Amino acid sequence: MGKSNEVKETEYEKELAKVYGEEWAYYQKSIVPFENQVIDEAKQANDASVYDDIAENTNLGYKKSFSDASNNALSSMEANGINPNSGKFKNVVSDMADNEASVTSDAKSRSQVAGQERYTGKMSNVMAMGQGQSQEATATLSDIASSSQQKAFNDANNSRLQSDSILGAAGAVAGAAGSYYNNLPADTGLADMDNVITGTPNNDPNNWTV
């Protein structure tokens, strides 16, 4: 009678198989759903709608910040007596608008790059998780939005300060001119005193020189 080639499991091997089976069941029940969630979040992070939202939020932030800065600049120009129809007034408004368009476009690009880095970080975490490695913290959409808002405020404030600098110089010139004319002698010897300029280099409101 021939011998059987079957190799019987030892008690140790049976116990080891039982432990592995329990660990596999735990992994399938508790770990796999979490892994799938991380993978789904990583995929969603690269969806076009996410980048559209990032760009829209950045744009809104810049519009709000520059709107406030522009209003302050307009108030400063009015306080300095700058004619809204003058070239200086229009140049300041135009410069701020150009600056807003430039920095907003740059900020959109930067924020979307941050969104791409967020996606890359999530995918790296998926790979690390599969290899049993620790995961690295990745930026959230709130982090990206907060950073964008802060940059919008800084850029708008810098643009306003540039305008204030120009207006400050204009105000100093206007102030010096006003001081000179206000200190003219009462009797100038002019036949027509209505033509004496007091306070503004040009009394014609449609032809201001400031």
C-alpha cells in the first residue's frame, strides 16, 4: 500500500492561519473603506470643478479687496480736489484697474498650482498608505482660500499705497500753490480783481490742471 503525499498542517500553522485570517477580515472591514475614501478624495481633488471653485473664490477675493482700495483712492482724490475729468484722476483709476487685472491673473494661477499640489499630496498619501507608511498633511481648500484672501488684501493695499503716494505729491504741489495765492497782497494793482486766482491754479472747473 503506497504512502500519501499529503502534508498535514501542524497546530502552529493552523493557529498562524487563523491569526492571518482574522487580520485579513479586520483589514477588509476597517481599513479598506478608509483607503477607498482617501482614494476617492484624491480623485475628487483633481476634478475640474475644484479648480473652477478655487479660481472663482480667488477672483471674488480680489474684487472685494480692490473695490475697497479703489474707493479709498477715489476719496483721497476728491479730498485733494482732483477733478474727476482730469488726466491724473483717470490715470490713477486706470493704473489700479490694470494692476488688479495683472495680480488677479497671477493669483489665480498660483492658487490653481496650490490645488494641483494638494492633489499630488493626496495621491502620495494613497501610495504611502498602501506601503504602510505615515501620511503627510496636505493643504485643504480652506487653506488655499485663506492664503489667497491674504494675498488679495496685501496686493490691493500695495496698489492703494502707490496711489496715495502719487496723490500725496499732487496734494503737496496744490497746497504750495494755494498757500502762495492766499498770501498775495490785498492790493495787487490789477484792474480786474475777478481774475485773481485764490486757492486753485485754474478756476474753470472744466479745465482743471491738477
